[in-house]
Amino acid sequence: MGRFLFLLVGLFAFSACHLVRWEEKSVSDGEVKVARYDRLQYEAVTLNSVTALQKMSLEFPQATKLLIEDVLELGTVGEPAIINRLCAYYADTTLLRLMDDVQEEFHDLSDIEQGLTDGFRRLRKSVPDLVVPRVYAQVSALNQSVVVTDSLLGISLDKYMGADYPLYPKYYYPNQYRSMERRHIVPDCFLFFLMGRYPFGWHPGHRTLLDQLMYRGKIFWVVSRLVDGMSEEDLLGYTPEEKAWCKENGRRLWEEMKGNGYLYSTDPMLVRAFTYPASSPQLEGKPVPPMAGTWIGIQLVKAYLKQHPETSVEELLGRSDFGDPTLLTPY
């Protein structure tokens, strides 16, 4: 049956190539509608739906290619048995339960669509030539949270089931899954989108921890201006206690980073310790909040903008040279 389904999809695609694909439609005035690719996945696997498989292949060819080749790494879309492999992959009992839970939790995405629409409209005021991507939802089998290309943005709903979702502790650290909540979908979309549009420059001389802090700081600062109701600390997933810690200890942490020569280090483990949610450095033998370096970076950017108020959002996003950030006061 699986091979028959693949052949049927291929024949249908050949005879219906005149159809307008969802991925080719334009977005007007920044209004965002999230295409429910996840429902096609669900129907294809749980209901053995030929129609769903056809739509995945015809209407979402790039999303399907990304899912198969980049997210799941199952092979290439041109392989004869790739659809069989895709369906077999999601037939795992754990993934079937996950897909059921996603459909129940995310039956309505209107709040996410509104948040993305509002944010992109704000962003386009600062970056007029920005092209709003087509947005779709998927189930990535707990892989990438957000997938970004030049024209597409895919949201993996299974990565936002809530911090108390029972499956998460089996695969993630607490510092990671506590931010895997619905309210983080919109800000995460903008974080990944901006990082894709304005990637970190890995050219020689700009690979230090300080470079990373300034880069991440500017991205997070801009996103905090695009999303309603979330502070910079909320974007980092901080608890009230961690927010208070940053206020009380930010100066000491900054001085520690400068005094120990951390800022100009290119050690990837050190960079990870200060910027990744699963890592946490220590201050005077005690752990600090995860991604504390990113929080410092946000404060550095705010201090820079205070000294250079004429800097536009577009200029900030494109900037990699901030002079000597160690002269700034990030607290």
C-alpha cells in the first residue's frame, strides 16, 4: 500500500502541475495566516489519507523537502521509497500520541497569527523592503522549533506543548523545556527569522564571546519591540527569581566576565555556557540564570543605543561594529 501511495502522488503531481502552490502565494500588508501543514501530516499518518499525501507533495513541496531532508534527515525527496519512510517514521507510538496531542492543543492558531501579523507590520515600518514569509505549522518529531528559508517560516507545534508536557523531560533539560510554551512561539519566530536574515558574521576577528553577546543582544532587543507583553527577560524564559538575580548581580557578572578575560575568548564551550539555555556558568561558585550572557548582551545594546540614539532598527540589525563595548555600562 505504501508504494502505491507514492506512485499515486507522483502521477497526480505530474497531471496537476498547473495548480497554484500555497508556497507561491503572496502575503499582503504583512497579514499572516498559518497554513496547517501539521494537519496534513496527521491525516496522512493516522488516517492513511491519500489526499493528505497529495497535498503535502503538491501544495507544500518546499516544506515537505525541508521536513524530509533537513529536519528529519530521512533522505532526499527524489528517492523512490521516501514517502514510505516518512510515514513509517511517524508511525512510532510515541509520535502518534504526540501528533494527537498537538491537534488537541492547537486546534486554533488565531492568537499566533495575530501576534505574527502585528510584529511583522512593526518590523516593516523599520525595514521597508522586508518580505514577510509564508508561515506554516508542522510536527517535527521534537526537532527544530522554527525552520526558516528565504520565503518560508515553519513552526514545529510539538516543541510548544507547555513546560509540563510529560514527554519533554525525557529529551530536554529543565532549562530548555520551561520555555517550550505557546507564548514563546511568536517571539521564537522573530528570533529565528531575524537570525536568518541577519546572520552572525563568522569572519576572522569577530568570533569572540563579546561579538556573540552583541549579536544576540541586538536580535533579542529588536524582538522585544515586536512582541506585545513580553519583556527582554521573558524572552529568555526567566522566572521572577532570575529576573531579580539579574538586577542584583548584573554588575558583578559583567565585571567578572571582563576581569577573567572571558569577553575576548573564542572557546566554543565558554560561548555556549553564556548563551545556551542548557548551559549555565557560575558566579562565585553559584549558578547564574541560563543565557546570562545574552541578557548582558541586551544590556550592552541598550547602553549603546543610549549613546547613539540616532541608530535606526535597520542600522542596528545590520551592524557588527559597536566600537569598544567594554566601555559601555550594561546595568
